[in-house]
Amino acid sequence: MSSRTSWARAGGVFACVLLADQAVKALVTSALARGEEREIFAHIKLVNVRNSGVAFGQLQNGGAIVAAVIAVAVVALVVYFARHGTRRWMWLPTGLLLGGALGNIVDRLSEGAVIDFIKFPYWPAFNIADSAITVGVVVLLLVMDRGDGAPGRS
């Protein structure tokens, strides 16, 4: 696969994640007051909460530290992708991770914190961007674990 095709595919995944994340967050914030929750299925709740930290509420009110961690991670990912973008499937985790990161960055800039809206029992609330980041990390590890670095068709 060419580098151009890899960048285009990563860009497509990025755009889908970002648009879905922001659209659902807009729907949730228009349907629920901040702090409100509604059970939607078997103890799974739709909530409207804010998270000023990173994953699972770590580094709450971390401000500059959180911004620095996110910036370093995004730059490292883009550099890695620029060097290994033709590796088979590398475009998928890259798009997921960048779309998820930007989805949450948009919230931080507009709300001062990330909007979370899915709540499972005994688990912190999360959103589509968080899910994309989690899946992106797993897929990135799988792609990197292939170890051959060979470009592929996918």
C-alpha cells in the first residue's frame, strides 16, 4: 500500500471517529442536564458528566500536565506513522487514536473537560473517543507485534 493511501485511510477513520464522537456528545448534552443520568439497559446508564483528567479520571485538574502528555503522545504517533505508515493495517489504529484524541481535545477546549456519557456498573464513565483510543491502542500493539514491518494490502 502506498503512503498516500495509508494517510487517506487513516484520515477517513480519524474523521469518522471525530464526527461520531462530537455528534453523540451534542445529542447527549442536549438531552440530559449536566450530572443527570438515565438507565438505558440492564444497569447501563446514559450520563452527562465531565472528566478533567485522562483515562478513567486520572490526573483530575491536571491542566498543563494533561495537555503535555496528550501532545507528546499525538506527536509520537504521527512520527511513528510517518515512518511505518505502509505497514499492513497501521492506518487503522492511527486513525482511531488521532480521532479519539482530537475528539477529547475539542471538549477540553470548549468545555474545559471531556464530556463522558456511557456508564457501566463499577466502571468510570467514558465516550466514543475513549473507546476509539482503547481499541486503537490494542490494534496498534497487534500491528506492531507482527514484527515484519512488511507493507501489506490492508
